[in-house]
Amino acid sequence: MAALSQDDPCSFSRPDECKVTEIHLNLEVDFSSRKLLGYVDLSVQRVKDGVPNLILDTRDIAIQKILDADNSQELKFTLGENTESFGSKLEVQLPVLASKSNKIRVHYETSPQCSALQWLRPEQTAGKRHPYLFSQCQAIHARSMVPCQDTPGVKVPYTAKVTAPREITILMSAVRLNPQAHPSDNSKLVHQFEQKVPIPTYLIAIVGGDLESKTIGPRSRVWTEKEMLEEAAYEFSETENMIKIAEDLMGPYIWGQYDLLVLPPSFPYGGMENPCLTFVTPTLLAGDKSLADVVAHEISHSWTGNLVTNKNWEHFWLNEGHTVFVERKITGRLHSGQSLSHFMALGRAKDLNETIEVVLKNGPYTRLIPDLKGVDPDDAFSIVPYEKGFTLLFYLETLLGGSAVFEKFLKAYIEKFKQQSIDSDQWKDFLYSYFTDKREVLDGVEWDKWFYDQGMPPVIPIYDDSLAVPCRELCQKWSSAGEKELEQFNPSDLKSFSSVQVREFLAQLLEQPPLSNTKIQKMEELYKLNAVRNSEVRFRWLRLSIKAQWKDAIPRVLAFVNEQGRMKFVRPLYRDLYSWEESRPIAIENFTKHRSEMHNTTATMLAKDLKLS
Ligand code: BES
Ligand code: ZN
């Protein structure tokens, strides 16, 4: 395979030689052929003299022609063969005599298999009247939607004109300008967007559907199909308060608008920090705002990730570790006290343990900074960069003098690196230069172990566990009780528990040996957990039911994995079904039956999990 750039093992591009400086998209959304068609204008600047070619990333893209945008002359190009992890390399011969900068126009269309896009038929939407389209570009799917330098090391502003049927609302990760009439077809509208802040390509995003919006704050609206609009507005009503806390921690919010989009249930993630328009899963609609920490997380990315960006996906923890760290500070301040944010950290530390020991078996992806040469970042994705990253920052905060001191560092870090892409060494160098008077303390940190060792973090901090105590006690009671001692339990056991505590109680039980059928059925009889709609509670309850080999639970698990496609829920449940011989064939059959309706990434990952590819 051809050499990849030194700076990003997951991109063919060579921004060190020739760099894209602006993107303008002009595309039409065609629901009938499931394609985006049109062109992209790329402004390019030669970084090294005499570089003849511009190298771009693509995947499943059909290129019609490439022009010099200034004089419409055709440019020669070669499209390399498709590689499974990174797509195809596109080399464009730049005009020889031209100055240091050029603009090229690539005429292209996407394929119906485009990995960044999911196209939904009207029947797959809540309203059932219009088709729907959404993108998910992180980590390396932007190249399937736009030929580009698909590396987070390159940041560019973008503008877009998107033509779509009049009844479809189009939104992007940018500021909306007024739509224009279509020059020749009255059934269509041309939507216009502008993102002035330079962003990495993984933050380019588009959605199209029968969308409506409701204002939820001075700079925020929530967008979704009208069936879910009121519910969504209620669930995310704390948005402005969260943004204000984030501004207090990290400086002004520079993106103008902060809107939320609630997607159809097949959206594969909890949330995605697309600038100006965070995408979230409808599984956050719990009815009691209890899952809004995901919104605090995505808001935080407006600084950690979208302003200060990981240089490549090996340094993904810089994005996610800092974001989780800030997310928990927001949760703490909103609920005035550390107990809730420590409780969340404690809960996730258990998930980290399961991921590292059981799922990844202490393997290479359990490093904070993994080696991604030849690796598709989707394959390496896990909560390790999130929670190991968080643990490192939390440990450093305590070590360096507490939150008042460390929050000042956080602000200085954003100020120092905003609008740049950096790696872990730059982060560490800045930490050392900021805390010059604490050099010895910093030298005591086992940096190599934190950065490069496999397995659990070298230091596990002590958290305030006051909220976890009742969960642990009830869990102990259930696991130690004999089959004949179950009358000690009654429905009021959970009465004083918040929904996050119920979630934690079940998570604790998941760490214990499986419950017997008698016990799990007694638990259902008393606590009525089958009726709980909160997705985080439901997820853990279903896992517990399958681990207890409770046959009646199989259809309930299938219903849950079929009605939503969030990978965090779907992958472990399929794994659980797969490891019990009774449910393994049922899991495979269910997956095969629903595969074509699923999001491309989810389907690809599940096929690997079920050893079907
Ligand atoms: N940026 C991520 C989602 C992501 C990461 C998509 C890598 C594709 C590749 C987003 O900010 C995120 O972390 N979402 C979490 C929620 C969070 C509260 C941990 C999720 O989806 O669960
Ligand atoms: Zn995140």
C-alpha cells in the first residue's frame, strides 16, 4: 500500500506538502438514488515548493472530472484502489505554472453505500411521510461524502449550497443563511450554510428530513420531527445553563448558535458534537432530564475537540478525556456538589474495567495512545480514551492542588491551542510550562505508563461514593441472599433511588456472578424493571436478564436492539446473546434479518462482533 502521511496514520493526505485551506460544497440531495451529487471547491496552498500533486482521501466516491476552478481546464488525476481501512487515495495533478495557491473543482457523486450517510425511507421515520438523511463523519467517514484531506490535523472553514426537495429541511454543522429559490425547479430549495471557524473534516455534518424546531434558549433550538419536539424541548431545557458554566470554565462560546438535533433511533452514538448543531440519539428522551449529561458532554466539545483538536486519532483522548472531565464539572456545578459527578465517574470506572479486562483483554487498544498504523479508528473505538483520559486529568488535578488551580490551567490550555490540532506531547509540554513551580510533582507522574501501558490506569483515584453506598448495599443483599431468603426484599427497596442510582445498582449486579432464574424473576416481580423506559436502566436490566439465562428476556432484548441502534447498547447486548448458546442463533438470525435497515457502521461492527466477517 502507498505510504501514508507521517502525521496521520489514517489518512493518505500530505498537508505538510500541500494543504486545503477552504471548502465550498455545492450538492444536491437525491433521495431516489441515495446520492449526493455535485461538486466541491477546494482552495489549496502549496506548503513545499515544487509539489506537483494534491493528495486527497476518498471512499466509494465516483469522480466525474476535476477542473482548475480559475480557468476551467481539466486536471489529470488518479484514483488508487480501495483499501478496506482507509478508502482510496486520490492524486490530483496541480497546474504547473500556477502560484502558491489554486482552487480546484471536483465534480463527483457519493455512492448509496457511502459510510458517512444513512438514508431512511419514510416508513423508518416517526412521521412516516418523508424520507430522511443524516451523516456521521467522525472518525474517518467524511472521505465517503467529500473528497478531502480527511485528517483532524487540517482545519478549514466551509460554506455550502445544498439543493433538496422543498418539503425537506436541510441543516448542517454551520450557521444557516436564508435559502434561495431554485433557478429552474420550483419543487426544490437551495439551502445555504457558512462555517467561518476552521474545523476538521470530521465535523462536517448534514441532515435532511421533515424537521421542526423549538427555541430552548437565547442561542439554542432543538430540531426534530414534530412527534418528538415537545418532549425534546423539555428534556434539554438545561442547555443554556450548561453553556454558561462551560463558558465560565473555558472562555467564550465562539460558534454563535448551539442547536440540538434529535435523530431517528438508528443514530449509532449517544451524541456527536457537530459545530452549531449537536446530534443526539432519541434514547436520551427519558422524560426526566436524567440523561442530559450527554448534552453537557457535547457542549464541552465546543472547546475541547472543536477548538483544540486531536492531531490524529491516536491522540483521541485529548478530545474525549478533556471533554468527559469538563462534562463532569458541568454536572457538578449544575447540581451544586461533587457527589453526583464523582458518582458518575465511579460508575464509568466500572465500565472501564469491564472494557479493559473482558472486552479488550488488556490488549493494544487499552493504551491511552494506541498505535493506529493500518487500523480503522472505528475498530479501536472504546471508552478507554474517555475514562483513562478522565482518570489522568482527575489524578493530575488532585496532585497539582485541586480544582481552582487546575481549572485555570484548563482555560489557559484552550487559550493556548484554540483553532489548532495538537498531540499528547504538546499537551504535556504545555502542562510543564504552565506548572513550572511544580516540576518535581510532575516528574513523579509515570508518564510512560499513563501514555503507553496496556491495561488499567496506573493510579485509580478515590471518589466520593456517598451516592453509591445504597446501590452497593442493595446489590450485596441480592447477591448474598439464598433462594429461600427473598422475602426480605420488597418494592420499596428502590423507592429512595434516583434513576442513576437504579442504573448503578444494576451495574453493580452485573459485576457479580449471574443471578439465578428464581432471583431475577423475583426482582422483576418486585421492582417491575421490564416496564422502565429509561434506556440506561433498560440496557443494564436486559444484560442482567440474559446473563441470568432468563429465556423470557430474549424477545425483550431483540425488541430493544431492533428499535434503536445506539452502539453502546446494541453491541454489548448482541455480545451477551452471542455468548449464550441458547440465544446465539437467534442473535445471528435477528441481525441478518435487520442488517439492511441498520446504520452502516453499526452493521459493520456487529458483523465483526458476531464473527460474520
Ligand atoms: N465524539 C463522540 C462520538 C464519536 C466518537 C463518534 C468517535 C464517532 C467516533 C461524542 O462526543 C461522544 O463521546 N459521545 C458519547 C457520549 C458521552 C457522554 C460519552 C456517546 O456517544 O455515547
Ligand atoms: Zn465526546
